Amino acid sequence: MRTFPLRLPSVLVLGGALLLPLGTVQAQAAPAAEPSWRDTAVANGDFSSPALSETDEKSQEAVPTQWSGSDVMIFSGPLARRSDKKQAVSLNDSTGPGILRQRLWNVNAGATVRVSFDDSASTLSTCTPARVADGQRYKASTYKAVEYGPDGKPSKDRKVHHTQEYKTAGYTKPANQTGEGSWSASPKTFEFTAADDNPLIAFESLEKPTGSDDAEKKCGPLVAKVSAQQKAAAINYYVPQDGLPWHAYEGHDEISLETALATCKGVDGCRFTADPDYSYQYYDKVRVIGHAAINCTRNQKSDKRSLKYTEEGFDSITQEVRRLKDLAQVDQNLGNDGGDDKGSGSPNLQEAYPNMFKQAAAGFQRNQGNSRLANTTDPLTTTRTTDKTVEQAVQPSEASWFEVQPSRERVEGIFTGSKGVRIDAMLDYPSNRVPDRFYQRTGPMTQDEQKHCLTERPLRVTPDNTGVDARSEAGGTTRREAAPTTGSGTARSENSGAPAEAGAAAPPNSPAAPVQVSPLPATTVARSESLAQAPAPQAQQ
């Protein structure tokens, strides 16, 4: 989700929309501040759970609490031989080399991550001196994002993004006795750029047994005191409102959103924690609301009217649910009328999953410092409707209109439930903490508006009942004048300028030359056309 290199730009575009992160307008010449290292939580990084004996050299073939993996062992403090008396984990057990995994939550793609840890060759008494004399090998890895199929289920193919091999220091160990280990004074580090949100890291032994004896299989490298830091990735302001990302997990493995919702949609199913590093307010694109008033008169015109507009909310959870429902309803049958292809599902989280929305609203308030969830004037709101009365004065030959630039909240966080179920979600709602920008605009008319202001008032013209056509007033023929006929009986049309046939004699009392009809004035066009459609009276003899 977070892959863009610049942090906090002054003007950005969101899905084709002008987006202004609030409080970030700076001089363009000012360079972006380099993010600093900050601690990132590693659950049970000291391997203190489950706790073994504090006095005896104990080991247990088990995965530490809040870690995942297989074929590893927990060493008690006395067996690990650490100076801080803390427990450690062996990356081998009685079956051979194993793997230990952990997710780094609230780390976004693009962040620089540094994992620090201590290591040592094994201290087990059953390890031969030769197995630890030159140190023991293992590797640390991180993975790419798991792809989800069209059905919303994650693929099982996990690809390594970055890996690095390590070798512990060697030491001299007496045979058949617990060794003192080779813990170094300074920790080792594994540094990488996160290819996925909440990146998965893993420690994996490269020590394969030389024989089938269980004692040989157990002899593997130790790791302890795992911690992490990150340089946060730049906020990706370009994520469109209708394409908000999500991830769902059970433990450290990706699962479908549908599976995770089975746990989170219940009452108190999942607690929501907002990520302050990636939650922010912004201004959306400017849009016109209501109508534009055009003043074609010679005087100022005043108007008072009501304007109403609504801001909708978006969230990644209901977007994915609707996508899956729409996918299931698409029918490729040619006889399908498309009635089942319409969008389905509730429009927002509050209506679709009210319990989850309550948790999101509570997490939003906690992120604002309202830890006791006291009544507030700026709650998380899925939609907001504004209705206001405005007055406008429009000058002659000008236009006036209103625009709004709505303020919004983008909240990123994690729903955490039982059995290690998590949903990483993104919400985009109207903001109640920052006011909308309401613009009253005036300006010159466009060319089309100017042309329209110059046109005449549209009317239906009634024929003049005096019997005199407007064309006679302009020097043309009168309505009662019949078209003269030629000697051969060919009539001259009133609307035609064609002369009679050559050589034909003109009838008595007719003009020697044809009458020339004058062009009609522009103001009489509509009226003349109406008269032309009326039946002509009989010619007078």
C-alpha cells in the first residue's frame, strides 16, 4: 500500500481528484525530512513465554508464544548460558533443522526495516565439539506479498523477497557437557525494504545432521533477544477511494476476508487499533453544487436559496464483500437480463457490520487521545449531509455559482480478534474535525451563455388578422395577391422566383415583369413561415 518515495507533499491527486493533506503546505524548495529509526514491536521477542525453569537447564520442543514455525526448541536461561539469563530458541529439534516466523505489524510496504538479534552455537551437552567449533549456519528471510485469487482466497505460493545467511561464532566445547555458548557482545542485524504490509520474517536453520541420531539432529544455532526498528514508508496518498486495500490473517498466515469476518463481525469480536503514522485528514477534489445563476439583465440580481450536499464513506471491507457478491451473481447466459448483476451488499461498514463499526469508532477516538471514549463532537461518521441557506448577488453579464471542497478522514488500522485473527483495513470517511471549504464564485459568462443572453425571447407568433402580411410592409407581395399564370396555364408560385416560360403572353392586367419578392427581415421569419403553411386564397379575376 505504501510505495511512493515522497512524504507529505503539498498538493496531491487522489484518483484524479485534487488532494491537499492538511497542514502540509510548505515551500516547494524545502526537502522532505529523512524519516528516523523508531522501534517496531516484536511479540515475545525475548522468548520468555512459555517460561521454563529459571534454575535448571531445561529445553522444550515447542514454538514460542506469538511466533509460528516448526521443529524448534526453547532453551531455559540456565541452558542458554546468556549473560542476561533470558531464554533462547534453538533452530533445530529432534527432527532436524526448523523455522521460526513472526510478522511485524504496523509496518507498511516501502518501509526500511532493521531486525536485530543475538546468536550463538548450540550449548547442548549432546552436541559434539566439532559441531560448534567453527560456528553454525542459519538464514533470515522476508517474503513478498501473497496474491489473492478472484475468489478472495490467498494463494499458497510464498516467494522470498530478501534473504541473508549468517554464521555464529565458534567456541571450544567440552564433550558431553553443556557448553558456554558463543554469544557476541553486539547484535547482528537483518535489514530490508518491506515488500508487503506487515512483513513476515523467518529464521531458518541450515545445520543438517550428519547422522540419524536425535542428538545430532538437535544440534543447531541459537537465536535470542529479537527486536526491530523501521523507517516508516511515505504515505501513499494515491490510493483511490473505490480501491482501498485490505489484508486478513490467522496467526501469521493470510486468510480470506470472509473467514476473518466470521470472527470479527460479532459483538466485541475484534478490537480496532488505528495506526497514527498512516491516518490523516485531507481535502478532496472541488465540485460544483446546485445551479449556476446567469445575469443577462442590466441590473444586479440577488437570490436566496438552499444548498444541500452529501459526503459518502468508503471502507476496504465492504468493498471486497460487494466485489465477491457481484462476482458470484454474474451470469454468462445469453438469456440473462442482467437483473442479478447489480451491485449488492450494504453501502458502508456501519450498516453491513455495525459491531465492527463501533470498534472502529472507538479505535479512532483512542487514536485522538480520547482513551476513555468520552462524548465527542468529532465522532467517526460514515456519511454526512450538509444543508445551508446562501445568498448571492449576481452582477450584470456575470455568472455566480457555489463549490465545495470536502474534508475527509483516512484511517488505517488493524482489527484484532481471538485465535490470532486480524484484518488490516482502510477507512475513508467525511471529517468532523476539519471544516469543508465552501466557495462562492462569480465570473464572466462563457461564450455560450453570452450568445444565449443575446437571443430573443422564444414566442409563438400569431398571424396578423388585418389581412396584410408583414412582407407587404417590407415591399413584398400581399397575402391576397395570386401568382400570375402564363398563357400556357403555368402558375407562378408565391414563394418561387422562377419566371414564366419564354414567349408566353402575360394575362390581362398583369405586370409586364415578374414581381421580385424582397428578403424578409430577421424579425418576421417565424411569422412568415407560419403564414406560408396556410392555404392560399383563390386568385381574384
